[in-house]
Amino acid sequence: MMNRTGNPGILPEGYGPLVLDPARKASVAMQIATQLSASTSSLHIPRVTEDTTASWTAEAATISDDDLATDEYVVTPSKLAALTYVSNELVADSSPAALQLIGDSMGAAIASKLDAAFFGNTVTNGPSGLESVTGFAAVDAGTAFDSMDAFVDAQVDLESAGARVTAWVTTPAVAKTLLKVKQGDSSNVPLITPDVSVASGRTLLGVPLFVSPYVAADTVYGIDASSTFVVIREGMTLSTSTDERFSSDQTSVRAILRVGFGFPRPSAIAKITLSEA
């Protein structure tokens, strides 16, 4: 969805995905989480805080009842904005290639800020990210990422909590280390192999492995997409103006995305780290 105002030459009808699609492709967070749409200032996600119970019951006996405890997890999207200037010559060229240059650039800028917030702690004027979450499944990988043991532990920990790892995310440095781990001491075959069937291009224990420079050092996250959300309010808003840089023959292009993050089940997140020295 895109709201459109300003110069129709640079934002023609049918070009709604100009910025949002490149942002989605560039953002790791938007690839590993479930995306939800919000039409109001906040999105309320219902969650179960205590399951109901079942019991073996004799025939014709009264079945014991138990209340299902629930509450709501509230996500309030924050404004993420980008502003750039382009020549009016480029504006006059309404070819898809010319327009895509603008979309790719602004999409990459928005994706970068979005991922930095998602994998970070708290952000001024923005949403809190994974580093702010408590109650996750903590897994100690020892002194080095030299085997798959910690990842097996993370998978089982999430499964015991009724979740499953649908994506791993780590830093470029850790990814380089993991990609060099072999199937055995005398083997040259890596444990992580290319897989063109997944968006990340590689899998670890059958789960896509993503890389982001915004993940904390020496950290790997195991994410369950069904319990991790990127909430977007009313899509992307694009606007243009020729007023501010009239004298330099330029048009300003503004993109605004209201986005928030939801982590309603911390037990559906695994955080693998190295032991402290």
C-alpha cells in the first residue's frame, strides 16, 4: 500500500511498491518476521499467559474446568522517514529504470535503520528491538562457534516452549566462522551449505541463516516467525515537492513508514552467545 502526494511525474499510478518493495528485500528483519498491518495508532496482539488444563475423567463424571488466562501485547508503530533530492531532469524521465534508482536508494536507507532498531535495544523516537527482550532462551556456545551443539540446544529449547526456529541471524564475523566449520576433522565438506531455495541462500540444521551487521557481536539469534512481528501502519507514504530547492532545479522526495516490532513470546526467541572470558 502507498499513499501518494506531490508530483505525479515521479510517482505515477501503479508505482506503489517504489520504496517499500526494495526495503522489504533489503531488510533482514522484514524477511525473518511476520509482517502485520495496522490501521490504527496501535495494534493489539492477543496472547495466552496460562494454558488451560485437561484431565482424565471417568465416564459420566463432571469435567474439571479451568480458565484460559490471556492478555494483550500492544505494538505502537513509530515514524521512520527518509528525505532525498533529485534533479528535475530525472523527475521528467518517468522510465521504470530512472524511478527505480530513487526507490532502491530510499528503500535501502529505510531498511538499514529498521534493521538497526530491530536487532538493537532501545531507539530514541523509535521501537525497542531484540536486545531489549528478557525471558528468551539463553544458550551458551562455549568459547568458540566451532560446532553445531549450541544450535541443536536452541532448537530443542524452543520446541520445548511450543515454538520452532524458522531463521538464524548473526553477524558477518560469526557467519564467516560458521561457514568454515566442517562435517568432521578430516572432512572438507562444510556443515552449512548453499541453498538457493531459501531467501538467505544458505541453511544451518535445515533452517535459513541470515547475516546482519546490526546483530550484537558474538551473538546468534534463533527466531520463530510465528511469534515475531514487524507491524506496519497504513503502508508507505511518498510525497514530493519542488518548493524547497526551486532555485537549484531539484525535487525533494520524502518517504515515511510507520513501523513497530512485536515480541509477545520471549520464550520463542533463542539467543546464542559465547562464554565470557
